[in-house]
Amino acid sequence: MTTGERRWISFDGLRAILVMGVMAHHVEWTLGDTTPIFEAGWLPVDGFFVLSGFLIANALLRQYEREGEIDIAGFLARRLARIYPALLVVLGAIGVVAVVADDRPITHVWPSLASAASIGHNYNYSTISPLLTEVGPLWSLSIELQFYVVFPLVAFGLLARRTPRRRWVGIVVAVIVVSASWRGLLGVERFPDSYLWTQVRLDSLMWGVLIALALQWRWLDAVRPATARVLGALSIVTLISLYLTMGGFDDATYDWGITAAGVASAGLVGFLVVAPRSWCATALSWRPLVALGRRSYSAYLWHQAVFLFLMRHTATGPWTRPVVGFIVTFALADLTYRFVEQPVLTRYRHWSSLRGGTRRRETMSTTDSGFV
């Protein structure tokens, strides 16, 4: 484990909080038992996006600084090894349950599974009918995949051209402004396009990139601890307030809510980077929370399918079902983490070392993103 990874172990705890935030929303909203207590199920996703933007950009910038290049092929290979084995296992299980237990025709099942496994799932919603609700949350994973493909190419191009810092910042800020403005112009009237399209969710990813640039250029060194604590506290209060009050079909969500969530998520991530020994970082580094966070990707993949299965095939009540759903989801996530994710990554690291990538493997070991 590198120094950077020890310093940011709190990110694992943050992942756990974020994935449970998504689950807490979906367990009621999807099942329709009550009006959701946690309205902004979209908000934790923006937290994941900010975290991804930061971790991916930081790792690539560090690699370029060390080696004078970005191993784009190696980066993508690790991302694919990290994402697809668990994804395909979960999609296979969803398909079997849909056909065998739910008695759905295979012709109604495979288009949704194929879309969920593709890089363009967030653009395919309007073309798939019927759409399996089980794969609905995976739209955000496709945005991550698109970011993994495009950003390393853009970053390498800017680094190779020795792009001035002010131009870097100008490009990132321009993307943030265009993305937020596009989302606001579409508004709730154009849902789900205004919610799912990559171009209307890029701003959160770019906030993470901006933090990585500030860290790389040592701008964050100028942030005083007291200032960081105030910004961190304000960010947490803002995120909690938005999560409890702003639904996915509110006009304000698209006008300014998602933008505010991205800014507040960036404030929280920046706080954890600047103050790795703060009360917040210490709380998020609690070992049980870290363990859940390391299984957050598989939990994200499983949770919707688990909730829907319990609704359709068990007699658990509206309050028992969430408890059982959380337990079953994290049990399946643990199995997937132990017997799919970790063995595949172990084999990938072995393959990477064989191709002469010992130094490169160590550098890229920090590229785990928000979701994965």
C-alpha cells in the first residue's frame, strides 16, 4: 500500500456511505411502499463521480510526472479487469432469475443485459422496451467507462503539449459550466435525458479533476486547516440537506441542485485530501466502514436486483424488507469481492508484472475510482 493509499483510506469509508445512500433511496422508491424518506437518490452518484474524477486524474498526473508518459493501454486493461468480471457475474444472475423465477421471455431480458454491459447504457434507455428495472442504476457505470476511455487521451494530449496551468483550469471550468448549463436548459421536462446523458453529468467528474490538479500543483498547501474544517462542515451539511429534500423530479434539482451537490461533494473530497487526520477522515476510516466501502462496487451492482427479488418473491414487509435487503446485498457483495474481484485483480497484477510493468503496476495501483 502506498503512502497515498494510506492517507486516503477514508475514501473507502466514503464509498460505503455513498452506496448505502443509493440503496436507502432505492429500497423505498423502487418498491413503492412509502414516499421516500431519502429523496435525492441521485446525490450519492455525484459523490462517486467527484471521487472518480479526483482519483483517476491524480493517478494519471502522477504517472506522467514519474515516467513522462501515460500507459493508456495498461490503465484501460486494469479498468476492464476491475469492472467487467463482477458486472458479468451479476448480469448473468439477473438474467437467470428473470427467466426462471420471473418467467420473462428471453427476448425481453437480453436487450437490457446487453445494454448494461455496454459503454452506452445511459443513452440506451429510450430504445429498450421492456427495460429490466434491475439494471437501471447501472447507467452511472457507463458514464464512468466513457470517462476512463476519453480522459486519459485528453490528459496525455494536454500534458504532452505542456499546456499552461491557466489553460488546464480554463478547459476544466468550461466543461463544468457547459455541463451544468446544458442540464439546466433541458430541465426536468426532458427527463431522463437531463438526468442520464454524459454531457449533463460531466461537471461532477470535472470537479474531481480540478481537485487533482490543485493537489498536483500544490495549491492545496495554501488551504489552512481551519478553513478546510469550515468548508468540510458546510459541504456535509449541504449534502445531507439536499439528500433529504430534493427529489429526482423537482425542477430545482436540474436548475441548481445537482450543481450544488457536485460542489459540496468536491468540498468534502478536498477536505479529506487536505486534512487526512481530521475527525471526518478518522470516522470514515473506521474498519467496518472501510470493509463495506471496498465492497461498494459489488453492492451497487447487486442492490436493485436484490430489492426487487424480495418484493416479488417473499412476504417480508415494508420495514423488514430493507433490513433483509441490505444484509443480502452486502453478503452477495462480499462473495463477489472475495471470489471474483480479488482473484481477477491478482491475476491482472501478475500479468502486469510479466509485461515488465513492476514500476507501472505500483503507479497504477492507485487508480481505483469512485465506484470501482
